[in-house]
Amino acid sequence: EAGVTQFPSHSVIEKGQTVTLRCDPISGHDNLYWYRRVMGKEIKFLLHFVKESKQDESGMPNNRFLAERTGGTYSTLKVQPAELEDSGVYFCASSPQTGGAFFGQGTRLTVV
Amino acid sequence: QKEVEQDPGPLSVPEGAIVSLNCTYSNSAFQYFMWYRQYSRKGPELLMYTYSSGNKEDGRFTAQVDKSSKYISLFIRDSQPSDSATYLCATTLLSGNTPLVFGKGTRLSVIA
């Protein structure tokens, strides 16, 4: 069974540019989450989809971040325009109804 | 006060030692507790998932939860060099389908 897959694995962009991160969850998992780890800090929740609907987006830092989940399958997280403080590792996770989140390998974003 | 406190280490032990990793949490509403293992440049991998106070064993790993003192532990018996990784504790309010709150992670090295 394929795990959670994230693209790209690493992205380096200049301040002010736009970056789009993609996540393909485990097939059949209705729940999809985005998390972020900034250097030296703990992993923090960004938002939660149930199928295509946003269940909780309380962790989104500001309106430069936009997440979508097309047809309840893959999800994208767009940062526009990127700022230096957006650098970090962005993780996607999915879970079945019974719980237990499975994480992707992460996208390391560097804004210079 | 952080919601989940975890000593980041690093912790270095000889092969075969018993390892004890610990976290405390502040919110008594947290009901589910998890331990993740993260190798360098990889995503967190779910190790143990528990709900009730008490012990849960899986091979060389034992997760312990004491809700009265808001204390969670992970014990690793007969530690191996392949156990060298960062161990993250996490908790959540309801089932696995609510956002996870993570500790910072403890970096463990098992020396052969």
C-alpha cells in the first residue's frame, strides 16, 4: 500500500515568489492534515480536511496560505507571496476514521 | 506554558540499554496519545497509539500513560543502533481525527 506522498521534497524560492506544495494521501483516507515544522520548534498544525471540506483551519498563519483538496483526493498548499519566516518543513498526514495519522516525508521549503 | 513539553536531548545510550523517553502535557482534555519516530530527512512514523492510562506493549516498545499526572512515556528495551532517531510524543483531544499537538522531539543515539 502506498503511503502519503508529497511533492516536491525540497523547494528553494525567493521572497515574494509563489510556491505550491502537493500531497497525495493514502487511498481511502478521508482525513488530510497539513503541519509545519519551523527550525528549532515543534511540529505545528495548519489545517484539516475531511474529504474536500475544510474542517479546521485554525492553524493557518495568515491569508498568504491557501489550501485546497480537489474532489477529496490530493491536496495543495500554496504560499503567495512567500516570506522568509515561511521557511520550514511542511508535512502532510492522512488518517482513516479510526484515527492514527500517517505522515509523508515532508517538503523542505527555503525562502531566501 | 507549552501544551506538550519534551526534553529535546540529545540522549546517547549504549546498545542493549533500556531507553526511557518522557513528555508532560498541560491540558487534561487530551485523550489520545501517540509516539512517532522520525529518521533524518523523513516524515514521522507512527509507533504507538494509546487512549487509556496504563501500559501498551508492542515488541521492544512500551508506551505508558498516566492521565492523573499528565505524563506519558516510551520505553525501548534492548535498544539497537537502528533505533537512533528523533522520537516525538503527540496528543489530541478526541479520536485521531482531531489535530495533533506535538512535543519538540527527543534525539536518541544508540551506540554500538
